[in-house]
Amino acid sequence: MPIKIDPDKCQGIGDCIDACPVGVIEKIGDKCVATHNDECLECEACLSSCPNSAIEMA
């Protein structure tokens, strides 16, 4: 299941990048973007690490 990051809620803090054990999320410009969804383990570590609730499992 791919993750979706709402660009309107994302402030580019990057906690989700640090939380992801397989590097699915990268920072592009001032926003975090899921660039490798095919590698997602669905562990949901990124969801709980985002202080803005900008991430959801799609």
C-alpha cells in the first residue's frame, strides 16, 4: 500500500525520512515526498513520526 504525503500539510521537517527503515521518503525542495513506494514495508513508522499528520496509507 503506497503512502501519500499531503503537500499542504507537510512542512518539510523530515522526521518521516529518519523514521523510515527503507528510505521510501526523500526531501525535495521544502517538502517530503514518497519516491520509492514500491519499497514500503507498511510499518507505519512515518505516520506516527509526522507532527502534522501529513502522511496516510493510500
